[in-house]
Amino acid sequence: MPAGLFHESYRNDERIFQTWFVRAWLMAFLIACVLFPVVGSKYMVSIMTEVGIAIIACHGLNILTGFTGQISLGHAAFLGVGAYTCSILIEQGVPFIIVLPLAGAMTALVGMIFGIPSLRLRGLYLAIATIAAQFIIEFTIRRWDSLTGGVEGMFVEPGTIGPFHFDNRVHLYYLTLILAVAATVVIKNIVRARSGRAFVAVRDRYLAAEVIGVHVFKYRLMSFAVSSFFAGIAGALLAQYLEVITHESFTIHQSIDYLAMCIIGGLGHVLGGIYGVGFWFILERILELVTTNLNTAFPDHITWFVSIKEIVFGCVIVLFLIFEPDGLAARWRTIRAYWKLWPFSY
Amino acid sequence: MENEFLFFMQFLLSGLSMGSIYALVALGFVLIYKATSILNLAQGEFLMVGAYVCLSITLDLGLNFLASFMLTMVFSVILGLAVERLVLRPLIGEPIISVIMVTLGLTYILRGLVIMIWGNDIRQFNIFPEQPVDFWGVKLTYLYLYSMGISLVLLTVFALFFKYARAGIFMRAVADHQTAAQSMGISVKRVFAMSWCIAAVVSSIGGILVGNIAGVGVDLSYIGLKVLPAVILGGLDSILGAIIGGLIVGVLEFLSAGYLDPYIPAINEVFPFIVLVLVLMIKPYGLFGIEEIERV
């Protein structure tokens, strides 16, 4: 029975996965993810792809809002920038392997432009600035007909990398899986490194951070760039997934949803994005199941059941904020700490 | 020349009347922010709910407009109280993100409830006469005139309320310094509740007015976000600022529709937000807001 974790070298102390137990579970999880398309139905693979995309997006938002403390209500618009960049570049005949990082870079650039107000603004005011960013980007997408196809949106040509064609759902699933894992690794390492500590310092007490030599504006802008880069990648994947993109996929509602997922999962926890997205999609599936059953049982009240979803999600957000503001990650940690030494907890 | 001037006046006056509605809704924002430091992003949903309640009392129950207007006010007071007590009070002292997010969660709940009860269709009031009134060539509908009139009356009432009424002075005191106000025997909790009530009431009046102009639908809630530029322009914690900001944003919206539309179609949808970004970059605390000065 483990009585605690003792490190005998710094190398050991700095490992991400410190015990063989954790490593074994992680391997099992990854193998399960890789084998999933063999077992799961086409529909489930498609849902899991969506989950992966949302995880990448939430990781980005978590860097910005969770670690650096800059509230963003325009994340979906940044996904939109990535999605449209991807689809426009593919149309121009740029190979997909280059399109993907370019979509990220383009979005990072746009994100940095809208991050400039963070030079002077914090908290509430910055949140309002990101709402403005959301509306301005959405408007540009909707009205720049010659570039984005305007209200009708645009078809996305499927990308190809070598033998993989991403109109094939399974191939797209693997691409998303690889990128989601990579995103998680990157975010974990950013947080461990100097820049991550600087982000947290800026979030917790930016004056003190400035005094000890953290360039506050630089790191705020950097977190906007990193976060938007993630959003751009997620947007490019989303474009591949949706096949037709319109401005309606990137509204302020989506932005709020991403923020809600991050809060439910736990802002400022590396795994927060994953927990939150998992919770959100599982709840969505359950509600869909319930409402379709109720719809067939009581066809007269269809509008009722449509709105149930929105009400439930609203209640979930409110209840989480009141009762578990640190999200599932914190809850998981307390549960684990309780059981770790059970029944001899002292 | 004559025509140019009429064209300008037409957009200016339409803008002013829309702006006076914005000013009302902005007043709701500012009241809550001043007293409780909460930015209520569910303001738009309060507005929508108010409009729906008034509409369904008028059209479905068949009461006359004035009576349903009064009933709506009662309903808004209850809504404001309930929201403050159940949702916001547990979050006193939590970080900004929680408070912003909880009001966003509230928008989901309220919108869901509205769709559940009233469905998705846009409905019309059809109370005010349609034909426009002619002021030396400038045409305004009765609706716009009434909206401007009602808003101006209300804004005056609130200005007097904050200047002379006991409750109004309490609210200003709490906004100024919470602890000092409490030690003078003012119930801070009651003031919080009161500011939510007033905010709910003014936004549902705004909702009824906008609902008369544009029809009552779920999209009405976007007014809540459209008012943000007005609030920021005036300064988040200034009542005078909310009024002037509302008027300016209304005028800017209509003038941009009039003059910039040929170059960038429908620019008026987003023009206030461009102004918002500029204001935030140049003068983040608005025209009349109190600057936060920090010392180490």
C-alpha cells in the first residue's frame, strides 16, 4: 500500500507521469483511443472527432482564460478565422500539411491584433473587447462575400496528407486524435516552463509579476497568440469535419459554450479542457436521447423538448459556478486524495 | 442642400429615438454595475422576457396595453429579485469570470424558458398607428416618438430619484463605498436587490419599446449586447454616461446606416462595436467613468 511518493532524483521529480500506475492507465487510454474506430460505429467515430476538436479549442481557451486570466468571449470567432483560412487556402491548391499550420498562424495573428487592447485593459473591460472581436469577425465573415461566400457559406474541399484523405471519417478521427494529444502535451509543457509560470503570475497578481521582471504585455499577447493558434488548428479541423462552413458555426453562443466547457472542466488545469468537453458531450448525448424519446412519445410538445437542452445547460453552468467553481478537475483531485490513503487517512 | 440636411436630420432623429431606448437599457447595466460590480450580460434576456410577458398579456389575455404594461413591471420586479437572491448572491466575492459566466448561464435558462413557453415565431404588437408624422419634412413614426417620450420621462424620473429619493441616495451611497454605507445603517443587501429590480424594470420597458418597433422574437436579446458599446462609451459606472452613451451610439448606428451603407453594406450592425474597440483603446473608462488608479 503506497504511503506516499518519494523522489530520489530531480529527474524523477520533474517527470510528468510519476508512477508506473499513471503511465499504465495513460497507455491503456491511448490504446483505447487508437482502437476506437475498429469497435465504434461510424456515428460514434464522428462524435469523437467533434470531441477532439472541442478539446483542442478548449485547451487554447484554457491557456488564455485559465492560465493567463484574460476572459475571452470571442473564441468561436477565432475558430472561424481558422476554418475559413483552411478552406480558402485549400481552394488555392495549397497542400493540407502546410494549410494546417498556416491556419493556426493566421488565427494567431488575428488573435494578437484583438489582444492589443489587453495592454490597457483587464478583467471586465477585456471581456467586453473580446465580445466586440466576436461581432466584428462574425460580421466580416458574413459580409465579405467574395472571400467567404457570405451568408451561404462555403464548401470545404477535403484535405489530403500522403495516403490519408480527410473526407474519410476514420482518417479525420486519427488526425484529430494526434493533434489533440499533441495539444495536450504542448499545453502541459508550456505550463511547466518559464512562459507558463509567467502566465500564472500575470493572472494572479500582475503588478507583482511586473515588479519581478515579467513583461506583462508580452506574456498577455503571447497567451492570445498561443490560444488563437490552438483555435485556428481546431477551426481548420472543424472545417474538414463540417464540410460546409457558414458564419452560424462560429457565433457568440459557441464562444460561450467553449468557456462553459472550460469552467466545468476546471480553468487553469491542464486536463480541465478534456474533462469539461467530456462532460458537455456526454450530457448532450443523454439529453438528445431523452428528447428524441419524449418527442416520439409526446409529438405535440416538440418546442418544449428543444428548449429543455438550453435550460439544462444553463442550469449546469450556474450550478457549477455556485457549487464547484474550480470545476471537475478540482473535484477529481479531492476525490482521489480522499481514496488514496483510505481507510487510514491520518 | 435642403435635401442633404433633411437626410441628415432624418437619421439623426431616428438615431436619437433608438438611442433613448439604448440609454434606458444601458441605465440597467450601469445600475447593477455601480451597486454590485457585476456586469449583467443577461440584460438582453431580461428585455426579451419583459417584451414577451407584456405581449402575451396584451394579445392572449386581451387586457389593454397600459394594464399589461403595469403587470409586466410587477413581473420584472419579481424576476429581478429572484435572480439576485438565487443566482448572484451566492457569488458575492467570487472572481469576475464566475460572475460574468453566471449571467451568461442565466441567458441560456431565460432563452430556453421563453422558447418553451412562447415558441420561436416573431410576433407583432400592432398598437401604435403606422403612418408617420411629418416634422418639416422629417418623417418619424409614432412608435419612435412614443419611445423617445417614454424614455426621456423615465430617464428624468430616475435622475430625480437618485438625486432626491431616500432609496436613490442609499443606492448612490452603496455604490460609492459599501462599508461606509453599511456602517451608516444602510442595508447593502436590500440595495443590491433594489438595483436588480430597477434594472429588470428598465430593461423590460426597453424590451416593450423595441418589441413594438421590431417585433417580439428571441433575437430581441441581442439588444443587450448592442448596448455594451453605449455603456462603455459613457463609462461603466456613470448614470449620466449611460444616457449620453446610449444617445450617441443610437445616432452613430443610424448615421452609419445612412452614410456608410453604400460602401460597406449593413455596416450599422457592427459599427457600434468598432466604436467600442476604439473607445477601449483610447479612453477605456469612457467619457464619465471613474478611472481605476492602482498604486503598488
